[in-house]
Amino acid sequence: MTSLFNYAYLSVSFQRETRTCNVTILNSAGYQPQILATELEKFFDWLTSRVEIYSVVIETQFSDLELLSKDLLRELTEVELYNYLKTLQRVAYGQLVLPQTITWNVEGVFDQCAFELMAGADFRVISQNFKVSFDSLTKGICSFNGAAINSQLTNSNFYKKTIMSSTELNSNELLESGLISFIFNEFKFRSHIGKIKDQSPITRIQFKRSINDSIIKEIDEIMSSELSFSKAAIAIGDWKNWAYDQEFHNPREVGKTLKSIPTMEQNKKAQAMAN
């Protein structure tokens, strides 16, 4: 197994026998999720032309992965948070167009943001003790990061209800909903990687592109819409109130503010007219 790269929060190696790239998200000292997001984006950019790699397996050392913690939100400015969310979104959706078969194999407890980071993956494998708290609304953050994909993987009404009720789902509930592929089993997982190796590489890439084609065609519009609503929520600042254990804003008081915030589409039109 050959070691690759020199990331702060990613350990990357290549297994020649199965043509698999193994990626571990490291629980390093002074962990900064913004840097992790940037490193994942750079790594995925590198993968786009590496068709000789058939499979990518992403794992994590974290037993509790939270990408939107109170400590982080206290630290970020409005602009920094928006840019961070944009990077996470690109990572989530970028997996749809990669030529490799992407598998996340994770355990522990994730927040909604961390779970939706896996949205564009081909397979999501979790441990029996895995849980995810769909808590973005509790944190004053719009669901922005792969929600459109997840709502297609399961009943859209179920996904909406899960988020709007801030529900925590365990591994069995996630499996039944279709949001994950299977619960980890050593033999099954090895077989899964082996079968990818035995597939026709070109046919595998073509099938992945065809099955994701409907989302890929609309991906720019979907991402723009998600970020537009996310931007409006960020401008209100309830994410900062949550971080400091303060009360959320009264909707009556911020209604005018919401209406005055231009959408990303309006911003694009304004820029086009200015040019």
C-alpha cells in the first residue's frame, strides 16, 4: 500500500490489488473542519482524471463528527460561514460526477451536515451503532448540503418530516429509509470492493453517469437554490444566537430583512446588467 499526499486531516493510500484509494479523515489536534472541507474538495478535483482508480473508500477516525459545532460558529463571520457551506456543498455534489465508485464507511454519531456530506456517494455504509441527528434547523442553518439528493433516495415527505422535526435516526431506521446502503459486515464489505474491481471500468463509469444524469443536468440550479435560501438564513444570524445559547429572532421583526436580501439569481442578473 502506497502513501499519497500530505494533507492535515486526510490520510490517503492506494491499494493496487483492488485499484482502491483509501481515505481516512483524521481526528488530528486542533481540528478545523473548514480545512477538512477544502482538502476533500482538492482531493476530489484530483480524482476527476484518475480513471485508473476504480474505487474510493472514505472512513473517519471520529466517533462523533460534527461539522457545525457551537465553537466553530462562534468563530466564523457571516462571509466565512457562507464560503464554508459552499465548499461543503461542492464536496457533497461533486461525488456524483467522479469516475470512481465512492463508498463512505463510517461509524459513531454525525450531525446532519456531516451526514449530508456523503449525499453524492454511490454507497454509504455505517456501523450498527451509527446515529445521525438531523439538527440543522436547531442550529439556525438551512439544509443546504445534499438535501435534494437525499430526498430522492427516500420518500421526500419522510425526509422533510425528519428534518422539520429534528429527528435522530439510528442505523436500522436509516437502512429502512434507504438513506444508507448497508450496515457494515466485514465479509460483505470486502465482497463489495472486490466486485467493483471485477467490473468493466468504462461500463461502470457510463452507468454511474447515466443513473445520476437527471440530477447532474439540474445541479447548477439545485445548488444555487439551496445556497440562496441558506444565504437568507445566515443573514438573519440565528446560527450565531444558537452558538451563544441566545434566543432566536422573532419572525415579525426580521420579515422585512428577509425580503430585502437578494437571491443568488437576482445577484447574477444584477452583475450581468452591470457588465
